[in-house]
Amino acid sequence: MKSTIQLPDDIDRRIEKVSAQTNLTRSQIVEEALSFGRSLAWQEQWVAGVKAGLAEADRDEFASDEEIAAVLSRYDQA
């Protein structure tokens, strides 16, 4: 079943922006929000986090071997 709803302009613009930044259609974004509780704000934060992570990777800002070892040692209870 296909439904049509009227959205306020600001929400419509936010959906369009998330759509432009991802491989998701506008309908998929709304479906994610309704089906999985992934609000538009959550989706915007997720996109921002991915973009920030990619920017760090582009700048070669990765965890050092020592930092990774320190994190892994916290979980090594053998």
C-alpha cells in the first residue's frame, strides 16, 4: 500500500539532505524511521559520524597498534 503525506518544509529538506548523502531513497528514510525507530535526527547523526570517520581515514588518523592492544587487553580475561 502506498501512502502520501504532507511534511513541513524543514523536515522535507532534512530528508532530502540525508537522501543526497546516502544511497537511500526518501521512502527508505521514512520507512527506516517508522519501522525501526531510526528517527530523522538519528539518521542525520549516523551520516555525520560516517562522514567524520571517512575524513579521519583520509587524514590517516587511525588508532596506533599500541592503542588497539590497550583496548583489546581490557577484554582479554583468559
